[in-house]
Amino acid sequence: MSEIPAVSREWHLVARPQGWPVATDFALREVPLSATPGAGRILVRNLHMSVDPYMRGRMNDVKSYIPPFQLDAPMDGGAVGEVVASAAEGFEVGDHVLHGLGWREYAEFDAKHAVKVDASLAPLSAYLGVLGMPGMTAYAGLFEVASFKEGDSVFVSGAAGAVGSLVGQFAKIKGASRVIGSAGSDEKVTTLTEKYGFDAAFNYKNGPVAEQLKEAAPEGIDVYFDNVGGDHLEAAIGSLKVHGRATLCGAIAQYNATEPTPGPRNLALVIGKRLRLQGILVGDHAGLQQQFVQDVAGWLRSGELTYDETVVEGVENAAEAFLGLLRGDNTGKMIVSFTG
């Protein structure tokens, strides 16, 4: 094991983005590092960290379901790493743990906020994606929030991302009659149908979403999993059948908007169709954790489920990885891996 350095690098938010974030909104800074954690605490060398769309909302100084990032302070998010020093019972040097202090090389914190993970069961980065928060979001959002049932026709927006790519596959595994996805490039569309097993997919940049969705699902859809909002939500409302259900997970189309974003123009259809549109926060569904891990691990072992990661190397490239995520540069989960 390498020697613990005297300093650690961490990313700070130094300006609140106006519209699309830019590189100068972030700063990589060195901070002193103690090799001796306090009682009940552990020091972890991060190996992989997550960048996720929800982090864009935390860059705004607004009240939400999670506190905003503070200026000139380290950002945080999912990370997995190796314990390099421990003053906590049950944690030994060399253990691998999942925790919430990403955006930095080293993290020292109360061990009660760490969860041990097993590198022999899955690659460590998988605990940030398919076996982590994105996977749990897809699982809870489809099966609990959208009340998916065998035979449903399902439409997923942002379908090549960390959550969407799993939603479509979960639906197929559990007997969906048809799964349709939208993505932002022809290459991603090919991945959806040829790798993830979607029945149909389209590039939303190639024409109006509503028209392309009707062509892909002429008989309508029963379930919509929304990662995008905007024109995708409006199109889905138009295509949902009577008693259709929509899980509202994200609205990345408007995260960087500087003006108020208009809502769907066809909300009156919700009444006549008796639609159910429900938001999801993954933290509300902790009771599904054991079943989620059991099911998804089984599907991975059987080969029924596959996943992608887009890996950016180096802590110094974390901010650029986040900007790339907002641009849609990733297929599957965007991971930042720390080398050295």
C-alpha cells in the first residue's frame, strides 16, 4: 500500500453556474491530510467516484430535497475506495467501502457512513452504478413507483444513461411486451437495440419526439420512465394509454435552462386518461435494497443483464467528466477513476 501523502486534492465549487456550467465554476485545491483518523473514524483513499445529473441542481443556491453545494467547500457524491487507516471497530486497512464523500482523493469520516463492498463479487465501480444508486433508482422507479406488470409497453427517455439503460433491461427481463428508448445519437440508438435488447429506439435529435414515439409504439404505452422532461414528457402523455403510469426521475433537458421551462401543453389528457405521474427519490425505497441486490446480482450472473461504464481517468479530470455527462458524452454510468 502506498504511503499516505501530506495533502489531498479535492474539487470545490467556486461559482454558481448561470445556465451551463463552465470549467471556471470549479477549482481543484490541495488540503492538508492527517494519516491518523479520529476515534470511530476511517481514512479512505478513493478509487472511483460518481458524477450524476442530480449534482447540477445542487450547484444552485435553492432549497431542495438535498442541500446545495457550498461555495469554496468540497463537493460530495458517491465514491468507493480503500481504507488506509482506521480507528473504527469492524473496519480494517485494506477493506473496500462505499460512501458519500467523492470529488476528492482521500476522505476521513465517521465509519457509520461507510458500507463495506466486496470486490470479489463485482468490480468496485459497479457499486456506483448497476449495483448502486442508479441501479436502485431504476429498480424502484419501474417496479414500485410505476407499478410495472408483465405485458406492459414501456418507454424510457435518456435510455442510454446509467438509469435508463437498466430500466429498459429490467422491463424486458420481467416480461414487457415492448420497450422503446430515446437517446441523443445514432450510435446510442444502435446500442439500445443491439446490446440492451430494446425493441425499438430513436434519436430525439432526428425529429419531433411525439412523432417518433408514435411510430415506435403505434398502440401506445403503459409506462413511461422520464429522465429528460420537456418534449419527452409531453410526447409520453400523448402516447400513454388509459391508466398509464409515469415515473418522473429526472429532467435533464431543463437543468441548465436560464428561463422558466414551459410544462407539457397536453396535461388535460392526464384527466381523461386517468394517468398517474409520480416523482421518485431513491432514498424513499430503502426497503427494496435486499431484493434489488438479490435480483440484479442474479441477472448479472445469468447474463440476462449487461451494463456499460464510461470511465474518465484522474481526479484532475472530474469536473470535465461532469460537464461531459451533461453533454451526453457517456453511455451507461459515468465514472471517474483515480490512478496512482
